[in-house]
Amino acid sequence: MLRLLTGGESHGPKLVSILDGMPAGLEVDIDFINSELKKRQGGFGRSGRQKIEDDKIIIVGGVRWGKTTGAPIAYEIQNNDSANWLTVMSVSALPLQNLTESQRKQIADKKINRFRPGHADFAGTVKYRLTDIRDVLERASARETASRVAAGAFAQLLLQQLGITVLSQVVAIGSVNGLCSNEQVEHEAISALQEQINQSRVYCADAALSAKMEAEITQALKDGDSLGGQVQVKVLNVPPGLGSSHQWDRRLDGLLAQALLSIQSAKAIAIGDGVDSSGLPGSKVHDAIGRKESGDASCFYVERVSNHAGGIEGGMTNGEPVVTTVYFKPIPTLKKGLPSLSYPQLAGDFAHYERSDVCAVPAASVVAKAMVSLTMANAFIDKFACDTMTDLKQSVQTYKTYVRELTKGKVEDAS
């Protein structure tokens, strides 16, 4: 299985990561990985921090001569802003008598003693018995997602080798909702759709909606407020049978939910039309199964007239596009602040303000794509032979041939 471990603080020197379980022989496209990191930094509504950082991956293990070796992939992402936080984030103990007046002032100015509602501040301070709320903020910060985006880029490179495409886009910000449906995306339209998403400053394929979303973000900035929204991620050309119905912790929809809800500010997800389907009768929800009478050799001969299930039934892929929608709450750091308490006095006060985004939903769409890619890559690795990319591709191709023959009625006994 793929396992990702990350470490490092928001204003520390760097983020460090280990991605374990990647097959040997995967060609590593550094430019592609860095382009995904750049997208995470972009998006209308981001803070000034993104003008300081220039995220690029530094691989220190698991890759040789442009290909993975099968060993854990170890990599780093530098924090440029850390140069301004050397005293505040010092690893070594700093005796007060040895500090300059400027250093003492810097430490005092950066100390956090007011909880922010909606953030990890209160729970983390209590859990770890801390005296400075900053010790919670630094690791709970979404800066950590840069590590995930890099790992997700490795996963996308693997999926691309298997003919799998992952698309993500913003479908709602604040009150502006695109109401995107879960219809099939034709393969010849994928490149055009991705280009439309890339051209938008909020990563939405609809230009008119993009303009409305930008206006909503601009108003929130003026109001000292923040905005949330929705992100839709689609995985195309997925064969049936990834995941499992046998154990709760192997069901693919559950794994996707865990991966996506682990993203900072994510509060809910839907698989397919899961939210709307809960209020409809079964006759209007379940996707009727039919036989596709034509198609090229790469196609399966079973088709659905709809995809309300979002490509997953019984914890497994059913051959339709996998569709997830993630709902993000507004960023909890508000310029105008919310009523809160000071710490440790617990006196009435207003929440601390730390430089923050007005809306991080466009950036979150890149993180969501990364987490879906990691989960789907892991589903392939779980099902197929995977020590090397050669093994994986051959195993997947053999399985796809079996499915095509089965759906054409040419396989009598699959056992």
C-alpha cells in the first residue's frame, strides 16, 4: 500500500515527506510535480505568503536516473518565509538573557494567546498542554498540504501510465454555485476542459461563474470575512472492481471520504449525487445497467444511462467515472475577528489574526485532486501486482481484457 508521512511546521525551514510503496520503474516528471505545487499556491483569494514561497520538490531518495527504485521516496519542500522566523521558530533553547531586545520583541509579537474559533487552537492547546497557541497553529496549518500535493503528483504520474485521468474543479464559492452534474466526460473533451480550468483564476471551467466567484471573494476581502465552497473531483476510465465490499476499512468510498475529509477546512463529502439522492425514491437514484452494442476494443460493453452513484457501488468501482464533491468551510482566520477567549486567562477577547487567505477553495481543489489520486493509485496497488510498473501495467491490462471479454459474454466461468 501507499503510505505518506509528512513533517515540518508552517514557518519552519522545510516540509519533509516520505512516500512509501511506489512501484519501481515509474518515470518521474519533476516539472509536472512542480506545476502541481505551483497550482496549489495559486488561485484568487490567496494571501501574501504565496508571493514569498516558490514551492519546488527536492527529492533526496527513492529516485535514480529519473525513475523510482521501489525504495521509499523521500523529498523536501523549502519554506522561504522561514528566514523571517529564525528566532521565533528556533529548535534550540533560547535563554532570555542571551537575546537581543529585537529578538525578544519578535518572540512576544508572534506569541498567540487568543483562540480562533473554527481552528485547531483550543483543542490542540488543551491536548498537548501547551503555553503558546502557535505550537498548534504551525502544524495544523494548511501549509502541510504542499507535501500532499507533491505525493499526489507522483500518484497522478502512476495513474497516467494506466490510462486514468483525474480532473478537479471548483463548482461553488460562497453563494455562487455551478450545480455541476455527474454526466460522463468524453475523452476527447478532457484536454479542453482541463485548459478551461487552468485559465480560470478560481479553477472553474465556466468563465461566467468564475467572474461571479471572483466578485464574491473581492467583497469578502472588503468585509474582512472569508469564504468556503465546493470542489468536484472526477476520475475517468476506471475499471470496475477497485476497492472491496468485504471489510469496512477497504471500501473505496470510505477511503476516499477519509482522505478528503483530512484536508484542512473540509467538512463534508458526497459520492456522486449522494446528498440529493437521500431525498429521492430508489427508482430515481439507482443507475440502470444496459448493454453497449458498439465501441472500440478499449471499451467495456456494459453502460449506465446515469451515474448517480458516482462510480462506486458496494464499496467498489463499477466502471463509471468516480465522482466526489468536497464541501469546504470558510477559512477560520478572519481579519475582523470573532468573539473568543484569551489564554491562559480565559478572559473575553477577539480571536487572533494571522496572515491568511480570504478563500482557499481554488487551492483546495488541487489538494483534493492529490488526495483522490493517492487513494485511487493505492486502490490499483492493492488489487494488482505492483513491485514494478511493468508488473502493474501488465496486470491491469490482463484484468481489463478479462472484463471486456466477460461483458461481451465470451467468458463462461470466471473462476
